[in-house]
Amino acid sequence: MVETDGKARYPRSSQRLYFRLRRSLQYLSLAFPGSFCLAHHFLIKMHESEGASHACNFICRLRRWTGPKDERTGANDTYQGMISVWRWFRSSLREPCAEFLGTLVMVLFLEGVVAQITISDRKNGSYLSISIVTGIAVMLGMLIAGPVSGAHLNPAITLAFVAFGRFPLRKAPGFIISQLLGGFTGAALVYANYRSGIDFIERHNIRTHTTAIIFSTYPQPYLTKLGQLFSEFLATALLSMGIFSISNTGHAQVIRDLAPLWVFLLILCIGGALGLETGYAMNMARDFAPRCFAYFAGYGPEVWTYGDYYWWVPVVAPFLGALFGGLVYKAFVYDDDLSVK
């Protein structure tokens, strides 16, 4: 800072840098509301420090960055800016984060049990173990995400809720992306936990279909493409009808409060009755996202080509099945308008 005519002025180069950075922060604030206050406070302090040439003077001012205290709260300006950013984060991303975490936990447990059974050569579990743990995994995911986001945990269910007025369209992309990221991360954690066992079974650097079934579903070899589609379509339609029924506002509140338990029983029945032929994926976040991880983990293009390019079936069929299941329930059972929340 220099003095001219008794007035304090900043060097022109410092002023240009200040206003350029300030304009950039204004653009940034359009995408991240609440960030401008905190970042601008930092910029003012940097501007007052007269740039890099007075770095030592700038460091000395760090202790004074707490700024004036708020008489009512006792908090400083920087603290208030941080609180503003945190509040924006919670209000904007709390629901997608709940979907991410719920889906992560669900995939972690249901693929973890498959990994344990596969690596132990079925000595530490059976198909019944998979059915039970899969149901419990979905239930735990619902308990985590339910109070915040409603615990869709499935892009097909999110789409069905949007189609029948149960969920606003504007939130759907964020939910679906969060679910896919949660499934990918859950698969990565399973791989990290069981990598030594996978190396032992696959002879270290080799990756084959033997352990690829840990991360995604594959059809029985006798199934036709139509049979594959119908199996996933039917399972997801039943899942969708069950979820629409469980969330029916006509039920007593105590019934709806126990939704995770009813979904657990529903998943257990679907797995026990319809799971043999395709592995009852019913969920793009449970199958496609972990399949992507398996590809990056070294399983190669076989994750896409196996079963006559089966990979797209558990992507398309669940969406169709969820829409059909919701349509059947809405048309023949439910007789009340549902409002978008």
C-alpha cells in the first residue's frame, strides 16, 4: 500500500489482480451459492497484503484474520462464511449423499456375501445365505437413507416414482448419479477387502468369470435373450409393486414405519423364488456400476460380452419392470392421488 495526497492507495497491478479474482469469484458463486462470502474475505486479506512481494507482512496478518466478532453470536466473519458454505452443502446435497451412502452399504454387504461364498468354494455360505444377506443389505441401506431421501437405492424405483408422481423430476438425476457412484464405491470396497482371496483363487494377476460373479450378475447358459429379459422384468415388477404397496399412504403409520422390514421379506421371497436364472439384479446401481468397476479392475471386456452381451439386460429390464409394476398397482389397487413432495 502506498500513500499519495494523504490517501492510501493500492498499486495498479494489485488492483487489477484483485478485481480479476473478484470477478471470477462472482461467477463461481453462481454455481456454489454461499461460497462468495468466504472466498471474498480471503481475497480482501490477500489484497491488503500488497501481493507476494509482502508475503511476510501477509503471514503476520494471519492472526488478525479472525476479523471483528459478532456481538450476538461471538463468531467471526470467516467462521460465519464457513457455516454458510456448510449449510448450503447440507441443504443441496444431503439427499443425494444419503442415497450414495445407503447404496454403498447395500452393495458392500450383498456383494461381500457373494465374495465370501465364492472364495471359500461354498464352504462359508450357500445360496440361502445370499438371499438372506441381500434382503438385510437392502434393509440396512433403507435405514441409513430412509429418513433423509426416502431410500430409493435403485434408479429404476426412482424413475417409477417420477413417472407416477411420487417424486419430483428435478431431483431424479442427482439421485441416480449418487446411486451409481454408491454402487461403484461399494464394489471397490469389496474388491479391496477380498483382493488377496481373489488373487489366491485366480492365481494372482489373472481375472476370470469365476470371481467376476462377485461384482455383477450373469445368466444361466440355457437362457435365451427373451428369457433373460423376462426374468429380470418379472422380478423388478414384483419389487416395484411391493414398494408402491408398502409406501401407500392408506396403510397405518406403523406399517409404513416398518417399510425396511417388509422390503427385506420381499427381497427374500424374490431371491428364493426367482433368483436362479439371472441372479435377480433388479437394480442398475447393484449391477451396472459394479460391472464398470470390474472392468477397470482388470476383468476385461468379458464383463460386457459374456452371455451374448448380457450386460444391457439388467440395465433395461429393471426400468421396464419397475414402470410396469407401478402401473399395475396404480391402475388396479391404489385409488388416491399422490402428491409430489
